[in-house]
Amino acid sequence: MNRIFGTTTRKPKPNLTDAISSTDARVQSIEVKIRKLDSELGRYKDQLAKMRSGPGKNAVQERAMRVLKQKRMYESQMAQLSQQSFNMESASLATDNLRNTMATMEAMKIANKEMKKQYGKIDIDKIESIHYDMEDLLEQANEIQESLGRSYNVPDEIDEADLEAASLSELDALQLEEEEEGTSYLADINKVPDFVDEAPVEEATLDQPEAVKTAAAYSGS
């Protein structure tokens, strides 16, 4: 059937990326041509500097002028292509930004629908009721703790004066016990041990007159 009626092949639609790549390739090829013309013009300049006026120099000047015209033409084309490439790159950038903006908007729409769906399942009145129930339970727990920590056989009201007097009497009793323990300790230090039969004899010191007599006796002898 294709051989009889033939088929039409659809060409792919051009896009900005392919167009930019093609334009940049053309710009590069023109740059190569311009560099070749520059080198050719350099040779002509060297020849003209060495030649004298005459038909030969005029011929070289004509060839140099043709090369210079070609160079100007290529430079003009390169400038146009560079501007076209810049415009297409700007359009491509704007298209990408628009595409990203649309994707962001679509994502925000989906998120908005999902949030509405989720928040629709939440009942504010139920949340408030749960909150009040939690407060009641915490109050009951505090009451239970206070009840368990209650002391027995303790008067509800205690006079501060009686409490201070009892504290002072306890402090006086403790101080008296400490003083008695201190005196008994000193007495034990001065007491003679049980294993000693006789009291220690203190070393007698000579009186001053006896010391004088003793000294005179030694001197007389």
C-alpha cells in the first residue's frame, strides 16, 4: 500500500535548541573564513609596502580591496547571526522560566487540594473537647498525688512560736552534750593509766641558796 499510494514523512518540528546550535555553527564557520581573509590581507600589505607605484602595485591593491570587501560582508553576517542567536537564547530562557512557573503553579494547586482534603477531616470542636478532657485528667492526677502524699497523726495547724521554742531547746541540749563530752575527754588525758603503780615523781629544782653553796664548795676545793 505504501508503494502504491506513497507515504508522507513528517519532519520534526524545529525547536529553539536546534536553531541556536545551527546558528552558532554558522558563526564559527564565518569566523574561520574571516581569519583566512585577515592572513591574506596581511600578505597583501607586506607586498604593497615593498612595491613601487605601477601596474603591479595597482593589481595587488585591487585584490586587497576585494578581500577587504569579503571580510566586511562576513563580519556583517556574523554580527546578524550572533544577534539572532542571542534573541533565540533569550526566548529559550523565557520559555524555561514560564515552564517552571507553570510547574510550580500546578504543584501548588495539588498541595492546596491535599491540604483542604486533610483539614476537612479535622473537627475543631473535637480538638477543644480533647483539650478540656486533658485538663480535667491532669487536675484529677494532681488531686490523687496530694491525697497519697498526705501525712497522718499530724495536727493541721502548728504554732510557729511552739515550733521555734522546741528547736531552741533541742539546740541547747546538743550544745550541753558536746560540752560534757569535751570535759570528759580532757579528764581522761590528765588521768594516770591503770598499769602505773606509783604517781610520777616530778623533777625537783635546786633552790638558789643551795646552788650558791655548791658553787662555793667547788671553788674552795
